[in-house]
Amino acid sequence: MRSELNEAGLIDEWLLGRMGDEDGRHFEARLLTDEAFAEKVEAQRMAHRLVRRYARTEEKGRLERIYRLLLHEPDFANQLNTIFT
Amino acid sequence: MLIRDNDLLQPAIWLIAVGMKYFFALSGDHPIFFDTYQKRYHTMNKEMEDPMIDLYRESFPHFARMVRRMGGSLEEAKDAFHDALLIYIEKERAGTLRLSRSPKAYVLGTAKICWLRGRGGASMVQLPDGFEAVGTDEENEDVEEREKSLLRSLVRSGRKCMELLKAFYYEHCSMDDIAERFGFSGRRSATVQKYKCLEKVREEIKSIQAYAQ
């Protein structure tokens, strides 16, 4: 478990651009020579993308709730009504 | 500081709802309305405390007026404004927000770029990763659809895991913060749980990719 955990941490570092030059070169050499490792990295890259997509959907929901809440404030709602009528 | 009607009215309605709920509970009746109202009140209260609400209240009418002058609709203004707020939120959390003027000026400038890009202009301006317009070719649409379906399945099977990964990768929370927020015994336990969640997502991705081939 510990080595898998460390490996996932290293992949994160590389994907997020936080790995040093020397370690980065070793990492990239392994990517070229170890197909199973390269697959893991690709899956983790996509996992990052999915988490970001999930997070943005959630955040947009939060902003939509703020908008709906502000529509209950007469000043805010009147301003929008005046602009768009 | 101005006191809005809601500041006084909402707690008063909440108190009445709680009082009536207990009155009906004692009398053996218990209309669901009171629970629903209490729940809604707590959600609204949470949103009222949201740090983005002041920036939203202060900036959106200005942006909406600008969009209107350029022939856009309220819905278009809202979409572009939300994209700009997301960029602001993400940069702030990542510690990469460089403000030369006020947050409002930053959000209004970014929202204008988002809106113009949505209309095919301002294409030279670089937006953060993932905010680029999605291509219209079939291959891109396929990838987009596959990702959406994969995400739906991941959320169905483990929303808590997605929340944990969001806290780590998107909100840049420390493992100590994650442990506290999700009720783990400490950072070590949070790290292991984060790994398990990541592994679950990777496995699902691999199985979908194997199925697609």
C-alpha cells in the first residue's frame, strides 16, 4: 500500500508540474519504458480532469444558488429588470 | 451597515416555523412543510454567508448592463459572469491571483473576455485550463460525452470520494484540513482515503477505456 501510495503521489507531482528536473527526467524515462506505468499516469491525468469537471459543476451550482438568492433582494432584482426591459 | 429586509424577516419566519413544528408535533400532527422550510432556511443562510455574495451583488448588474448594451441577453451575461467568477475563485485558491485593481474590476474584465470569446471574439486571450471552447468536431463531442457519463457514474457510486478529491485537487486543502472536514482520525488516515478514492476513479477510467476499445 505504501509504495502504491507513494507512486500516486509522485504521479501527482509530475502532473501538477511540481517535480524537480532530475526526478522529472527519471519519471519521463520510466514513462517511455514501462507501459503499465504509462497507463496509470494517463488514468490519473484523466482523474484530475474529471475531478476538475466535477468541482466546476458544483461551483457553478453554488453560483446559481447565489444568483437566485440575490433575486429576492429588491435592489438587485430591480436593477436587472430595468436593464433587460 | 445597511440592514436588509431578509436579515430580520428570515429568522422571524424560521422561529415561527420551528414553533409551529413543535406545536403540531405535540398535537400528534406534523406537516412536512415545516421541516422543508427549516432545511431551506439553513441552505439560504449558508448561501448568505458565502464570501462571493458581496462581489456578485456589487458586480453583476454592471456586467449585465454592459452585455445588454452589446446586444446580449441576461442568460448570456450570467453564463459569462459565472465563468469569470470561477476563474477568480480558482486563481485565488491556487494562490496565483494577481490583482492590479479591485476584485470587482478583475471579475468584470474577465467576464467581458469570456462573453466575447463565447461570441467568437477575443480569441488571443488565454483562459485557464479547461475553459477553452469545446471543439465542434465529432471526436471532441464523443470524448466530452464519455467523460460526462463517466463522471455521472462516479458521482452515483461515491459522491463523498469526489468531494474528498475536489477538496484536495481543486480547493488545495491540506491533509489536516481534509481529515477534520471529512471526520478522519488524522492526516495519515486522510491520505490513505484520498489514495483509495483516486484508485477507484482510475480503475473506473481503465474499465471504461477497455470497454471502449
